[in-house]
Amino acid sequence: MTTVVIDRPLWIVGPQRSGSTIFARCIANHEDVCLTVHGKLLYYILHWCDHLNADPSHFRLDEMVHSLRRMPVEGVVSNHEEWVTLVDRVGRSIIYNESIDLVNRMKMFWSSVYYELSPSATVYGDKYNEYVLYLNAIESLFPDSRYIFVHRDPVDTCKSMLRSFSDRPWSPNTMATALVKWSRWVQAWINFRAKIPQERYLEVRFEEMIENPIGVFSQATQFLQICCTQVLLQACRDQVRTPEAFERSENLRWSGMSDEAEDVLQKTAVALGYRIRNSR
């Protein structure tokens, strides 16, 4: 097995129901890109390595593998069971080697899994929305990371969230709580982007991706320093579709949000070029 450390991984993040999955599915079609969609490997590494300074031998790889089996992975992974088996095999060979410091074990574990998926790729990464809540930890581990943040009109995002995740225990159940969640996730990104050079991140507006997919993905390939191939452009044509229509923001009413939270929401929306109004 080849042990490597990937220097400039790519993380595609954004609030749920913002179009990041569609964007990532398209980018994953590029021959030079090794990208998982909902791979979540780094998410679990960050969680399960948190206590290892106290006991470096007690890494629960078995729990990680069990968790990874729960949801299928898209993108470069074509066989889910092979993906889980790869993680288990690489993890066993690296993560328990106490002769390597913990930070490097974490980096080598993630990097070696992705390198084995596609040794010839030039871009390696994962799309998972919740990475937006772990940006500082990711940056500490991979300080030259690149980020693509996908965002969408907050009202459309929240209405889609309420409709799509109504049965999930972690999902908001009112427009007010959905808007607060959107605001927190976006604010986490805004706070983080102020700390890193502009050349290391790209922001993609969902509405622009729908209206001009070729232009958006051409910009993305320039950012990633890869060619804009016909395979990628065809994936854009096949997958990017006009979403469901929602009642527009100016007709929206919500209640149950504190004045402080509503003020943060308005400022956060404006920071990404959106304006919303509570017409109560």
C-alpha cells in the first residue's frame, strides 16, 4: 500500500438543500478529479480521533466502518462495499501505528484512502455539507485546502429543507428554525473565509448554476486548475435542472424568531447578496 499525504484537498460545503450535491456530482465526472459525494471519511476521522491523545491505541475503526455502511457514497465510488473495505484496510495499516504522530496518522489515513481510489488524479476531495461546521479543524489538519461553498436563496433553501427532511430528528420543523439554521451555517463559512486567502476558495451561487451551468463549471475548473472537458460539460447538461418553484421571499411570513436572531439572519443574507423580508 502506498502511504501519501494529499497537500491541497478539496472540500465542497454549504447549507443543506443548496445545490452542493448536484455541483459535486458534476465535478466528480472529471477524469482528473477523485471526489466522493457524502464520503464523510474525514468527518468520522475528526470525531473518532478526538480522544486519541489520551489513549492513542483506542481508535474505533470498527465504529467508523459501521457508520460508513449506513449511507451509500456517490462520486468516484462505484461499489459501496469496496469503499468500506478500503477504508478498513487502510485504517488498520496506519491509524494504530504509534510511531507516527497523531496528526500525521489522520492525514495519511484520509489521503491514502483517496489516493488508492484514483492514483492518477490531481484533485482529491469530498462533498459533505456538515464540513462547514468543522472548517477550522479541517484547516488545521490540511492547511492548504481548497474550498467550494455552494449557496442558494435562503427562503428557497429552507422551504426545500422543511419539505425534504420532515422525518429527520435533526431537521428544523418551522420556517423560523430553518432560517436560523441556515444563518448559522452560512455565518460559519463567512467567519472562516475571512481567515484564508481568496485564491483558496470559490463561492458558487445555485441560481447562477441553474441559469449558466457552463459558465459556472468553467470557472470551477479554472479554480481547480484542470481542463474543462466535454465529459464534465455533458454531466452539467444531464444533471443541472431547474428546481421546484417556491413562493417568493417578499410574501414570506414567519414567527418565533428572536429580534437578535432575525438581525443576524438579515446581515448574513446580505453578505451573500440576498435580501429577505418578514412581511408579518
